[in-house]
Amino acid sequence: MTKLSVNINKIATLRNARGADNPNVVQVAKDCERFGAQGITVHPRPDERHIRHQDVIDLAPIVTTEFNIEGYPDRRFLDLVKAAKPTQATLVPDPPEALTSSTGWDTITHQELLKDVVSELHEEGIRVSIFINPEIELFEPAKTTGTDRVELYTEPYAANYHKDREQAVKPYVEVSNLAKELGLGINAGHDLDLHNLQFLKESIPFMDEVSIGHALICDALYYGLENTVQMYRRKLDIEGVTG
């Protein structure tokens, strides 16, 4: 089973545009779970331009599936994660001013930093995932950090999917097979949508989780949130989904 974690950052962006509390981030998270999401993802940034630090604290006792917090592991982020105690922390190498995640970790250069962070989060009982490019040489160093999982950065796959999907997915299959041999769990995220998700799942059937936000929220404008969550679930071939 590959779980669907819904990233609700864009819901917070919409709320913040008017400065009030509509849509309510906590309620949307609860509804996503009710509609079939198997996890909720947030990526709080220092400027709080979408998810606010208080949102993370408010969501922590409410999410009943898996709560995943993404971010760059500076002290601010680590303290927030340790306070919220999510199921999973996903470490990304974004600088504070980044608009969105655009690359994975160099697990060779940043080996010691990642080891320290993974160890600190493990002491809190938090599962750790490292955001990573589909480059074979990065995976054994990822394993030595002590991380539980890696999250495949799938923007290159999505960008090339319509040109040649077999070539687009090839490096992801190669690194996923290695990750499996190394005993690493496999997540994936970035620019996955209703067009390219099913083929990725078919190519890497043992993926643990996909995290999808922007495309899913955009689709919800046309299909409705409940129907959209279930459409994404069906792309992952989850049994028992209706609608």
C-alpha cells in the first residue's frame, strides 16, 4: 500500500490572503482524512507565508492518520517538530527564501549535519525522511545518516513524463531498488498529479507514501475536495475506495 499524504500548504495560502480564518486549516485537514487521505503534510517556512507555526501546534493533536512536517532542519524547525511530535519529519535543503523545494540533499557533503539531525529526532520517537534526488551515489550515504526513509524529488520525472515516461521514470526505479536493498523506506513528492501518479506507482509498487499538495488542491477547484482525494487514492490502486 502506498499512502496518500495531502499537503495543505495551499489551503493556508488561501486563508492568509484575507487575513482571517477561512478556509480553516484544521478543518480542511480533518476533512481530507475523512475523505480518504492517509496523512497530512505541512511545510512551515520562517516567514509563515502559508502554514504558520501555530497551525503546526494546532494540527498535532487533531491529525489521526500520519502527520508529516517538512522543512530545513535549523533550530527553529527542530524545536517546532519536537514540540508537535509528528509521525514523520521530512528534511529538505531549502534556504529560507526558497519559493518551493527545488532539489534534494547532497548526502555526502552534508553527512554529519544529517546524522546529527536524524539522531536528535529519533530521540523524540519521530520517523525521519530525507528529500533526495534520483542519483544513485547519494543513497548509501543517505543510509549511513540513520534515516528511516528517503523522499524522491519527482519534479524531473513530472517534467519529462509526457515526453518519454519510460525514460523519465528509469532513474527513479534504479534508486528505489537500491533504497529497498539498503532497507530504506521510499516516499515521493513534487509535481505529482492525476496524469503521472499511476505510472510512478506501477513502476515502483513498493513506495510507502506520496505527498501531494499543489496539484491536488488545484484539481479540487474543479472536482471538489472529497472527489479529488478519492481520485488520487484510486491512482494508487488502493482497495476499498469508493466514489
